[in-house]
Amino acid sequence: MTVWSAAKHIHHSPDFGLDPRKYGMTQKDLDSIAKNGLIDHIRDGGIPPNNEYVAAFQQRWERFAEHRDARKCGIATIMGEQCHVVKHDDTGIFLAFKVDSRESYTGYRLSLRQSSNHDKNNTIGKNYKN
Amino acid sequence: MQYNKRKHLKLLKSSPKSESLRGRSLTDEEFVKFLDSRPIADENFFELREYSAMMISHLHWENREHYFELIEKLLNGPMHFLELRKKYQAINEAGESLAANLILLEPDGKSKGFDLLIGDLIMGFDLYCPDPSLRESNELSEEELRDIVQKIFIEMKEGYPENSKENV
């Protein structure tokens, strides 16, 4: 997981038990990143996530992926993108890595329906691009 | 699968409560301990998840008129989707909380699948990258996102009409 990938997905870090306030940010800052993207958030004068926060999030993804109960689910289609998926069934937390580049794609807590649909149809989000 | 309120209640009573990590501040060790402490999903878990998901889909569907208003606002104005995202999250959390407190609602069969469409919409927002110089191949421009929102909106309006005389 690259620094860039962790930074731009930082708004999902509370799903992994990280509190933005510990790193000098607020939920409002995360909402702004979710809404505007990281770059526009910073351009608009918003606080960027500091190195410590980004490193903690990288580490948290790693800890999650290595956990014994994080199931390696194989390749699934996520909004049309082929990804390797790691999921913890009980919490619905998942991580996805692109098949082609092996780069992290996304990760957060799925809704109950999304998690169930992933188990049944091996997709998370339909591909509306084609 | 048919919703079974009695079975839903029974499963809720006999299963450990689900837990979200939102609002908590865990060290790496605490995070691993938290995962260690969670039960391994079994047949009962999957059945319970299905019933609870049906109930939550019903809650989203009951709010469809407000969702439609918010989506129309998006399509006719700037891409400000925070309110939609927050509503989606709040309903998911409310549904889980109702279930945890054993307050169950009988889902209307017409609500089936509505939550997935809203979920897809929220996922689309996550792929939006307004800056073309930073956009990766899987990410969406504003035009592409608008196109996806439009497609999902059409599916919603067709599959889940707003309240009218014949639906009341």
C-alpha cells in the first residue's frame, strides 16, 4: 500500500479503528476529503493528513490483511475492476488490491448487503461504465 | 430467501452483537485483539446477516423519496454528495442499532435490492477524482460520475417508484 493510496483513502481509516483526532484532524476534515478528494481538500485550505496518520493507516491495512481471520477471497469484480479481496466476515471490513498492478484499490467496512452480495455473486458494486 | 421475523429475533438473541470501530481509537495491538475476539462466521451468522440486511434495505427504501431529491439535486447542480453519503451511513447504522436492540421491522418485499443501488452510488463517489492529472484508470471524471449517477437513478426510479395511489 503506497503512501499516496493510504493518504487518499484516509477518510476510511475510522473503519479500521483509527481516530482522526489523535492525528490533529477531525471527522469534518475526513468528510471534506471524501467529498472533494485529497488534493482539492488541501487546495481549499484543508488540513492534510500528517505522516504519522498515513503511516498508521498503512500499518493498519497490513495488520488487517495478515490477520488469521481475514479471509483471502480470491479475485472479485469491484465496480468493474478485477481485484484480490481480503475480507473479515464478522465485521464486513475488506481490502481490495488490483489484479494487474497489485496496488491497493480500496478498503472499508461493507454494509451487510454488500458483504452478502460479495459472497453470493463475487462482486462489490456493479460496473456501470460499460 | 423470505424474511422470518421470529427466526431473526431468535438469531439476534443467540448471537454476539456486531461492533463497528467507528469512533474508537485503537492501537495496532488493540485492533488485532478486537479481530481476535470476534466470532468466526458460521451458518447462523450468514442467516442473521441476511435478515438484518433485508430490514436495512427496507429502511433505505422507505427513505427513497428523500434519496431521489438528493440525487436530483446532484444531477442538476454541483457534485456535492456528502449529504447522500451521510444519509446512507446513518441508515445503515440505525438499522444495525435497531436490530441490536431487538427492534425489528417487517421488510416490504418491494424494498429488495434498493440498498445495493444506493451502495453502488456511494461506491461511485469514492472513485471520483476531479483532477485529471492525478486520476488513475479506474477513477472517474465528473462527467463519468454523472453518467453513473444518472444510470443508477434511472434504475431506481423504474424499480422503486415513489409513493403513489397504487403503492399506498
